[in-house]
Amino acid sequence: GGGGDGGWVEWMKTTRYFQTKAILSHPEANRTDWIEKVMREPEASEVQEDRRIRYWAYIPEADKYLRVVTLEDKLTVHNAFFDENYPRRRRRH
């Protein structure tokens, strides 16, 4: 619920994969407000071997951690889904 048009925030870009696969597989990927929160205020992030970047943040409404994967530019969203393993797999440096 809530106000607003629920559309993409202006700066957010997405890959074709995101548009055709991610939002169909993961309903939470439609929550651009959650994705924006994760990208702006990540609790953790790491660079994958393919140079994409993973971000995680806790979503209180869902009581879950959302993982957002972007391309190298850190702006283009490639995937977003609840990561059930995040708290347990988190590395301590």
C-alpha cells in the first residue's frame, strides 16, 4: 500500500534479466522502495567474481534480508531476492 506511483526511481536502471526473470521469480523484486534502501544503505556488500556487486540490508516489514545484485556501475539492478542464508553466511573480517 501507501502513496506514490510505485514506479522506478529515476536513477534506477535494470537489466533485461531483471525485467523478464527476476520480477517474475521473486515478488519482492517489484518493491523498488526496498531495492533503493538496500542500495543506499547496505548492511554489507561484496564484489562477485564476475564483477557484479551484491548488497544486503534487513527489511523489517518482511523480517528478511534482501540481496540486491547490480552490474559494475553499481546502478543497474540485475537481481533482487530475499536471501535466507545471509545472516549465517556473513563473513567476519
